[in-house]
Amino acid sequence: MRFTVPGPRSLAGQLFAMQAVLIAVVVAGYALFSYVSDRGQAEEAATRQATAVARSVADSPSVLAATRTPDPTAELQPYALKVMRDTEVDFITIMDPRGIRWTHPDPKQIGQTFQGHTERALKGETFTETYTGTLGPSVRAVTPIKDGGRVVGLVSAGIRVEQITQRVQDQLTALLGVAAGALVLGAVGTYVVNARLRRHTHGMNATELSRMHDYHQAALHAVREGLLMLDGQYRVALINDGGRELLGVAGDVVGRSVAELGLPAPLTGALLASEPRVDEVHLTASRVLVINTSPVSGGERRGTVVTLRDVTELQSLMGELDSERGFTQALRSQAHEAANRLHTVVSLIELGRAEEAVEFATAELELAQALTDQVVAAVSEPVLAALLLGKTAQANERGVELMVSEDSSLDDGLLPESLPARDLVTILGNLIDNAVDAAQGSARARVTVAAYTRGSGDVEELVLRVSDTGPGVDPEHAEAVFQRGFSTKPAGPGGRGLGLALVRQAAQRHEGSLTVAEADGGGAEFEVRLPLREPGTPADAVPSGAAPVTRGAGGDA
């Protein structure tokens, strides 16, 4: 025979059982207390009632007068029965000082000796006792009948214990009915409350809830992506370690409104939006984040779940990949052009015009070498030099001339370790790409790049300036052009308006600045200034390995 061990009950079931037992114990205890208390009160009331009746009879002048007659029973028996009916006592016995009964509810007991104690009454004292007589156990009072100072008779009035018990039982029955009603009402209320609790806990028991909480905490700390939960009033209900790091918030932010976290306005607006957001790109002070929001609803809005992914490195790599693609296209075009030129040289040799072939070939080599020499002479920092050479070829393919200003002078080894080459590629690459887009199609399409160092007080800074011959920037949009999503060009597959936002983010990350102004020949001029010192160091600190201040002829232009 197999026995099935029942599993642990749900938390709601355990609470229901506990509350039902508690209500039953409380009701039973109250019923027991009430029974004992009511019985004591009933006995006390019966004692008072018997005492009052006995004294009233003993003090009656007719009773005293009857004790003086030869046959007291003739007058006292009817009187005692009448008083007994009127006062609802079980017996009234009037007797002589010897205890011989003159009256009794049972006429056969008249003339018999009273069963009970009379000593204290013979001394003139009224007392009460519980005694078993001819009518069974009773609570009785015994008091003397006095004629002057002499005791001429005794009166005993009593109520049977059985009658007292019946009264208490009647009260107890009513009490048990009320207690049963309270128990049923409490059980129904407990069931309703626990049914609601069961819905909220999905029928899980305490062990399962505890285990889920442990898993919940472990998952929050293990997930590297950011997780943010907002309540119905857009206050932070929960945030994991990844969310704190990605949003750059510290301290206890639970219970604070999203608007109080100091996040960028577009990101705050996305978190406060009521509609879901899917894979939206937003910028913070130092990161590029992809956010997804999903409202939590159960008949009413209960809050929002937000997931955050850091794509800063990915965005930077995508920028570099775009540059590499541009370089590849430029090289492909250059290879095609070189093949055409080689065919030209071969054709000239076949025609017997060798001197013209040599002159044609060396002219192309001199032009390419002159461009390389110009860039390397102005900017010997290898990463920037390679970027400028690649962007020059790429711009040339688009019909835009890219020039390095004569003011440029940037030696290798000048940049500190805190200013990585990747950030310089992000800054200068995006500025050049935007400038080429703006200049393309304009008359004498040209983009001019300047890169040099200059002193500003005790701080040396790197200046990167890119100007173009395009239509320029409307002064009303001088600040908006740096916001993510702003663009005057049609949006492509990947969206637009992110390049300048990334440039400003990189500049601010290194405590630099980004400004836009009108170029001398028309168009726009973007300028980035980056301090050549470790972030957070005093302004008058001179970076180790920094080169002397270098200024071009028009370094402040």
C-alpha cells in the first residue's frame, strides 16, 4: 500500500488554517470564560434574591403575628406559597426556633425538621449556604424572626442549583450561537482575504516565495545589463547594480522620481513616456545606451520595466567600421583609377613615347607623395595622420577637397594616456564626415582641418577645427545640432543625428568643449578643445611628456 505525502500548503492556505484555528481558540476561550463568569454571577444573584425574600418574609408583621397563634401553618402556608410564586424562588420555609417546619412547598414535609444549619440564625444573624435538602442542592438564605430581641422563628428561602444551572445553560446556548456566528463570519472573511492573497502569490508556499526571492536577488546582481523598475508614479521601485552603473547614479535612489535623477532630458522623457519604447538609442554623459520600456498593467497601470544596454563600445566600433568601409571604397576607386593610369602609361610606351609615359607616371606619384608629406608633416600623430589620409581619399571620391591647414602641428607622443586614439577618431572622424556631407555639391567644395596645441593660462589644450564650404548652421540651431536625433538630412536606415552628439559626449568626457560658428568663407566651423591633462587633476598641473606649446600662424582663427 502506497502512502502519498502531502506537499507543503500554499502560503494563503497556511494563513487561512492559522487564522481559523486562532479564531476558534479565541471564541472557545471567550465562551469558557463567559460560562464560568456567568455561573458565578448567577449564583451571586440567586444568593442576593434568596436573602432579600427571606428578610422580607421575616420582617412581615403578619408572619410575626402568625407565630403567636396556636396553628401558625394555617396562616403561613398560603402566604409562603404566594410569596414564593411572586418572587420566583423555589421554596420558602418558615419554622420555629427548633427547626420544625410550619411551611414547605411539599405539604408532607410540614412538621418535619428543617434540613440545614440554623445555629447562626438563632444568634440573630442572617447567612447563606449551599445545601442539599429535600428538593436537592440549593442556594439558601436563613434569617431569624424576632419579637423584640427574642428569636421566635426562622425563615429560609432558596433557589435550587439545578435552576441556576438551567439559567446559565440558556445564556451559554445563546453565547455559543453568537460565537458560532462569529467563527463562521471570521472564517468567511479569512477565506476571502486568503483567496486574494493566493491570487497575488500565485498559490506558492512560503518556501517557494523565499526561494524565488533568493533567485530574484541573485539574478539582479548577476545580470550585467541595467534593469530599472518604476511604479505607477514613475518613482524608482527597483534598480540593479548594472542600472546604477549605466545611468551613473549613486546612493539610495529607490522611491525617488525619475525626473530627480539628473539624467539627460531625452532619456528622462523616454522613461516617463506611457507608451513602450523599443531599442531607442540615448546618450548619457559618458555612455551610449539602448533602452527598452514595457508598461506593467493588471487592469490599471502599475509601473514600467526598463532594460538598459551599453553600446558605447559597439557604437565606437561601428564608427570605425564605417570609416574602414569608406577607406575600402576609396581604395577600390583608387585601384580602378590606378589601373586606368597604368593602361595609359603602357599605351604611351607602346606608341614609342616613353618620355611622356615616365613624366605622366612620376607626376601622379609626386602628387600622392606630396599629399602624404603634407599630412605627416602637419600631424605626425600616427592615428590622426592615418585618419586624415583615409578621409582625404574618401572626400576626393565624393568631389570634395580635404585640406590640412598650415596652422596644424601635432607631434607624435604629445597626447596623454587619458586621451585614447579611439576618442580622437570619434571626434575628428564624425566632424569630417559631417563637413564632407555639407560641402558636397557646393561650389569649390572644400573641407579644412586644423589640429594643433595651444596654451590657455597654465593649461595646454588640443584644438581640433573642421570647417566646410557648405550652407552653414542656422544660429537658431547652434545648440540643437548637438542633440541626438537632430539632422537636416533625410534619415537613413540607421537613423541620423548621432554623430555630433557622440562628438560632444567624447569632448565632455575629457572635460573639453565643442562649439560651432560661421566659417570665414561661409559654411560651418566646428571646434573641439581638449585639455592635455588627466581628468580631475588641478588646472595648473603640467602633464608629463607634454610638448612645448605650438601655435600656428593663425592658431586662434
